[in-house]
Amino acid sequence: MILKKFSILILLALTLPAYILAQEIPGNPTVHGNFQIDAQTYHPDEALGITDSVLQGKTMRLNGYGDIRFSMWRFNAGLRYEAYLPPLAGYDPNYQGQGIPYWFVEYGDEKLQVTAGHFYEQFGMGMILRSYEQWDLGYDNSFNGLRVKYSPVSGLNFKALIGVQRYYWEPFADDNRGIVRGFDGELMLNDAFNALKETKTRVILGGSFVSKYEKMRTKTLISDTVKYEYQLPANVASAGGRVSISNGGFNFYTEYTHKFNNPSAFNNYIYKDGQALLSSLSYSQKGIGVYIAAKRIDNMSYKSKMTELNNVLDINFIPPLTKQFVYSLENVYPYATQLNGEAAIQGQIIYTIPKGTKLGGKYGTKLELNYSRVHGLDKQAIADSIPVDSTGTLGYKAPWFKFGDLYYQSISASFEKKIGKKVKLNIEYVHIDYNIEVVEGHPGAEMVHAHEYNIDFTYKLSSTKSLRLEYEQLLTKQDKGDWAMLMLEYNIAPKWFFSIMDQYNYGNPEKNKQLHYYIAAMAFVQGPHRISLAYGRQREGLLCVGGVCRQVPASNGFTINISTSF
Amino acid sequence: MKKKLALILSLFLSIPLFAQEGILERTIPSVDIKTMTGEIFNTSEIDNAGKPIVISFFALWCKPCLRELTAISDVYQDWQDATGVKLVAISIDDARSMANVMPTVNGNSWEYEFYCDPNGDFKRAMGVNMIPHIFVLNSQKQVVYQHTSYAEGGENELFEIIKKVAAGEEIPAGK
């Protein structure tokens, strides 16, 4: 008992040097943080996929987290507490529980930065290595280990890391996942060489090397009474390079990543190397922006655990190259990257007709055109006797400039104009071709061809009160048929938001599935503090209402969101 | 383990309590982000020579964020003439749409200072949950005001705050 009192005194005394130091060190120590709680009640709802077996009696669910960050001079430390009690429907149920999955201590100055604990990192565009978190989507593949960033001279930057990735709440034990090592170097030519400091053309070169170690395993396959034992490599490496060149309004970027043989559950244990190439070119100046990008990936799933199939433990991130739509019914058919192989292109033009012109009107008019298209690869057998994707083989060969099935295509046009002082109008049209069989895994399903258009109309009643009306319609003969949506939002800036919304699947071929997805919501915002309440049926997707945008899982019931930063 | 962490944390927290300066008056953290052309830029270099700074987190897929940036662009010149304010817009678009930020920004004729935070490092360090999220910094580059969410007309309240900051006035806590 006495010893305990003493130990507390000792610990308090240990803070004294820190107290003394705090008086002399430049920059005040600071503490800040943020927290968010999403709570939901559920009624079972077959149409949303919220069945009794999914809910398992847990009809009240809560996701919450609190972050606290401490900074003093060149040191930072922080932690995040998370609770999924139980996780919202749509989130991986393995996250159930609570604890501190993220904490770190960091030292940083102009040349050196060292982080111990949990951290997020991205090399280049992330196709070789990216760890990130997206709370709204329940995604977190943070590293737990050590990271060093070092810049020996101006323009040259190195990063090195070693760690294990987050795996729900599992501590690293019994080889339950691999250890990842990564190294990245980046050279900014214009900063490194004095002669190039003022040149208009800016060039950046980068290279990365990543390796994952997992205890070597064997995979047994019995075929035609012959037993094969394949050795799954313990070290799987990948290497990549990137170049970025910009000059005035022109910007060119390209990144190539090569992944060495990585037989895993995700690719049916084939020994083929993986490749990814992403290139983009854009030109822009005031009033106009033109952008084109192309991507080709082949066998690029790279996880810390070769047997993992869930949406966890990814070492890299391959971005979809399709447009990210902002309106609800445009997101009924969202595309997701097919890691086992795809080729994609996207092009976009944004143009503002200048204000004061006849076509532009008093405030200018914005026009946007976007086109994107994704194909699978043309996978050919490596030998007549070996079917494509056979376990234990090199899998297939896929010629670079031959393509397989259409996976996705979208063509969209958008028009935005402020008319007078009170009215803002935004009209958008999209045509989508969606290979629902491949993207959502519905074998035998017909390709979806859909037209979508929406009208977004804002009327200012006064300097703080406004009314916003959103009408959307999705027309398709396949899948669930036509949808219509109407949303009305009444806002009293900057604090109050009220909205009602209904998405109606009036065109569903099954009469009893012609359902309404209605929501009434309100939000109150005071500075960085926000509380919102909603009641109704919500489809999964991007929800932009009440002044903010967030990804939401499907739900049917009462929702409370509280968010604050301090 | 949790008890140890809690103890270490409370020790850390006790330090600022002794430091006697406002612990919630923080300057922005020093984080490496990128320019729209991919060059490394450190947030400690965000500067406006003692005049107010507005930092706005947005993304190309966030309609209220785009509405807010468009609404402010209509009055930005007036704001700058009156207060010298500079708006620094940070895109949290990741690899999916990061290359599209510059053409979109120029296509929209926005005149702010733009940076990209593709892996959310600066967003995390600033404690941003939902976007749009705006911070106002005073002449010492300290955060004196922040808000989230946008509705038409919300930019008027923001301008009131900026005018106060430009005049050196205190912004009451809880605003």
C-alpha cells in the first residue's frame, strides 16, 4: 500500500524534468483530439440484406472512437480508442469489441522522423504499399512497428518501415500474419540540383521495394490420384518505380509496380507475377481542365496473409479508375477494382464558361464531361492441358494490348449555373454499363445498362435560410429496374439542417419489392461539434446530406451520429 | 497494459497543465503533404504574413465541400480586399482521383492555394472526422475557430470570424 503511494510520487516526480523542459522549449505543448459515435437501431429488412441471421438479436449497435493527440516541440504521441459494441450492420463482425488499436510516439525535425507504434503510410500512389484508415467504411490496415523517414539533402527523401498490419483485434502471435518491410526513395530533381532550381519543368523520380515474410507453408493438391505439394514462398517481394513531370499547366505521372510470385487464396495459388501500371496526363489553366488516365493491373492482390480472403491485411491499394459520383442514384452501381486483372481508362474535361459572357451569364457556367471504361484481361491458357488459373501453375498469360469482357463503362455530362442571387442549378446525366456478374458476383446475371439523371436545385430564402431540392431518376431494364428519388433539405446556416428523402424502386420486376427507402433527418452543428438524428430506411452508399458527405452502410431504424473535434 | 497506457497518457497530459500556456491554442502540426504536382510540402510552411488563414478540407466526391468552395469563390476577392485572408484548400482525394484535383480546380477557376493529402496524414493530425471541415488561424498561425458542415449562407458567418481575427479580436470558445 505504501509502496503504491511511493510509486505514484516517483512517477509524478519524473514529470518534473518535463515541466522544467516545457518552460524552455519553443512551442507550447498541446493536446487535442476528436471523437465520433454512430449508433443505430435496426428492424429486420430483407431488401437491405439486414436479416435476422445478420442481426442475431443485436438490434442496437454502436461504432465509436476517440482520438487524442499530444504535441510538444518535436515530439508527437497519440492514441485512438475504438469500440464496436456490436459493429453496425455492413461492418465486418470480426471487429466486435473495444480497445486501443492505435497508439504511437514520434520524433520529427526537418531531416529525420522516427515513428514507433502504429502508423499509416503510402509509397507513390499506393499500388506497392498503402496503409490507411477509412472509419466510414470500417477499413484499417495500419502498420504496427517502426518507421524512419530521412532526408539527407534537399530533394532526396528516404522512408523505411517494418511492421505487422492490423488484423481486427488479434495480437501478432503464432504467425497469424506476415511481417512487412518496405523501403522508398524519392528524388525531386529541381530541389536536389541547383542548376535546375528555377527551371519550369519539375521532375520527381521515385522507387520502392517491399517484402512480406510469412512462415513458409505448403499447399496440397490431389489431382488424378497424384498428390502435389506446393511450396508457398516465405518472402514475397514487390518493386516499383514512378516518374512525375510537370510544366506549367501540364502534368504527367506514371507508376509501375511488379509483384513477384505470390500464390495466395485470392488468386487460387498461382505462381504468376503481378504487374500494375498507372499513367495519367492532364492539362489545365484557369477555366479549363483536361485529364486522361489509363491503368492495367494483372494479379495484384498483395496481402500480409496468404490465406486471407476478407477485406483486411492488404499491403497495397489499387485505385478504381472510374468516376466517383456524388449523387445517390448514380452510386447504385458502384465499380470496385478487380484485383485479379483489369484494364481501364478515364477521361474528363471541366470547363467554366466565363462570367459576363452571353452563354456564361453573370456568374459563369460550369460544364463537365467524363468517360470511363474498364475491361477484364484476355487470359489465355499457358498450355492446352492446363486450364486458366490452375492452382500450382503459372496461371495464364495475358497479352498487354488484348482485352477481355467489358466490366464497366460510364459516360456523364454535368451542367452547373448560378441564376440570379437566389438560385443555383445543377443538372447531371450519366449512362452506365455495369457487369454485375463480375463486379458483384452474381453468376449468370445480365449486364446492366442504365441511364441516370438528376436535378439539384437550391433556392436562397434569405441570407441564412435555404431550400434545396434534389430529384433523381435511374432507368434500367435489368436488375432491380427503375428508381426515383426526391429529397428536400431546409437549412438555416450555419447551425441547422433538416431533410426528408425517399428513394423509390418503382420499377422492380417483383411487385412486392417495389419499396420506398425513406429517411427523415436533422442535424445541429456548433463549430466543430455535430449531432444528427435520422429515422428511416437507408441504402448502403455515399450519403451527402446535412452539410457533410459520408459512406453509410444499409440500415433501417433510428440513427444517431455525434462528432466533435477539440 | 491498458492501465499502463492510461498512466503514461495522464503523465503526458500533466505536462501542459504545468506549462501555463493555453494548451488548446494550438498551431498546426508539421506534416508532409503534396502540392498538386506531387512535390513534398510541409504544412509548417503555410503562411500569410500574419494575416488570417483559412484551411479547408475537401474532396472531389464531396458535394457540400464543392458548394462551399464555389460559394466562397464568389466573394473571395471581397474577403481578401477587406482582411487579406488566404484560403488553403486541402484535398483528401486518394490515388483514385488525386491526379484529377488540378484539372478540376483550374476548371472551376478557384483561386485558393491547393494541396493534396492523399493518405490523410494532415487530416488525421488535425482531427478531422467529416468533411467539409474548416479551420481559421490567427496571426500566430494558431487555430482559433473550426467548423464542419456547409449550408448556403454559412460562408457569411465564416467571414464574420475572419474579420474578427484580422482585427486581432478574441474568438469566444464554443463558437
